[in-house]
Amino acid sequence: MRLSRAIARWMFVDLGGLALLLLGGLWLAVDVAVVPGFPSSRVQAWFCVVLGLTLIAYAVIEMLKEFLTQRPATSGGHDGGADR
């Protein structure tokens, strides 16, 4: 299995979601804004958390679909087990 461009692209989307999750989570947990002025309210922080989780979930689903399309096809009907 190789790392295709599509998988790499979804990995970057996943990292973006992780960054948003961390930005919002840090603000909600300890009131620390890593980026000055963002998030500046509880609503923005919750939006970052929800959007981050959504992006992570979507990227993981798309990566799994891409991995499944890269699986080698099995030969017709023979499962590789012992002959009976």
C-alpha cells in the first residue's frame, strides 16, 4: 500500500481539524488563546471544537475509503485456503 496524493490531502485536512480542536479546547479549558485574539469568545471556541471534530471525522472516513479502494483485488472465488 502506498501513500497517494488523496490520502496525503486528507491527512492535512485531519491536521487542520486537530489544530482547530486544540485552539478551541485550550480556550475553553484554561482560557488561553494561542493565536492572539482568536478565539475571543466561548461561542468561537465551541465552534472551533465542533468544526475540528467534524473535520477529523470526515478526513478519517475519506482516508479509510481511499485505503479500501487501494486494496488488491482477490482472485475469483479462491480464498487461499486449503483445498478440500
